[in-house]
Amino acid sequence: MRVVFLPGSGGDGRFWRPLAARLPADWTLRFLDWPGLGDVPPAADVNRFDDLVRLALRAIDGPVDLVAQSTGVVVALRIALERPDLTDRLADVHADTLLVWGEADRISPPAVGRELARLLPHAELVVISGGDHALARDRAAEVAPHVVRHLA
């Protein structure tokens, strides 16, 4: 299993380390950073959202599963669709998709997850009770079994 982790707007791929520590040891994991976001130093060739998509595409050198949070989800969808008009094309994403949402997420409320689950034809939504926007990092022990089950 090869997994590429895409961070949110904090930009730091280390966000995923608590979750990754709970995944099978034989999986190959790669953590991307978003240059210029959060505490990640800027890069001259990353100035727009499209540059994040390009950066992620360069990191994918074969079949992989993408695990993404917040801004990283949009990058993952752009990769899946290869174009920016997401909402109209979500029905075209035929990959099995796991959506893990925090019940107390104020940045991206559960209603957003429910709408994505409705629009993506092969989506499963899991809502973690009391979880907030950083639940993959802060509640990794609860999130990891869902990721392992989905990717297995």
C-alpha cells in the first residue's frame, strides 16, 4: 500500500504523523508540505493553488491512495478530476472515498461532509463525535481504524 498525505492550509505534512503511527508498518507513506503555508518555508515555484496541485502530482509516481485534510482535500479532488470545476464533476469521481469529519468542526461543518457524501457516488461518511477540524491529528486513534479499513 502506497499512501500520500496532503496537509490542510497549515501546510505541514507532519500533521499526519499521529495517524501514520497507527497504520500498518509495511505501508509506504509520503508526507507532502505546502510551501509558503503555515510555518513551511516558501518556494519560488509555488505561488497559487494550481501550484499545490502540480506539486502533489509530481509526488505521485504510480498508483497511490491519497489521504487529505481540508485544503488537501481540494487538491486531491483536483488531482482526481484534473480540472478546477469541482462541484459539477464530483459525480465523475468513481474512486471509493472515505470522508472522516469532526462533529464539532467549525471550519468545515458536518453538513459539508454530508453534501460531499451525497455528491460523490462511492463515498462513505464517518463523523467522529466531538472531533474538530484537526481530528486526524488530535484524535488519530479514532480515525486510524477507519483509514486502515478503507484502504485495506
